[in-house]
Amino acid sequence: MELKVAKTDLQSKENEVKISLDEVLRQYKEENRHVFYFDGQNAHKDMQKAQNTIQKDGYRVQLNEVRYGLDENNYIYEIHII
């Protein structure tokens, strides 16, 4: 499963970057990275599926919507692996 990574700048024109769940787990294990941010354009079902997949591997996972503006469409997803 591939998910779109959140942009780091609102005015960024760069193409969307995707990351697989295997890469997320690799970065968690090897680089000790615990928090990952994903674009709000990812389907909520896909984010829940990613959460469940990581949990099945024996990790605790928290999925949040992070709002960064007043518009209801201004949000990104945060996955925190514990």
C-alpha cells in the first residue's frame, strides 16, 4: 500500500511523494522515526487500513487528523508509532 506524504510547504509545487508501509516501518526501525505525516487527500479508509496493518505487526499506532487552517479541508493525517 502506498500513501501520499504531506507537503512541507503550502505553496510547494513539487509532485506528490508516496511512501509504502514497508518503508514507514523501515524508517521506524532503522532511523528511530516515530511520527509520519500524510496528505489529507489519502482516503480515510486507507489510513485506517494502514493503522490496522501496522498494529498487526505488533506495534501500537495512533491515527490523528491535524488541522492547520479554518477550512474543513485543511488537514493532514498523523500516524504515531509507539
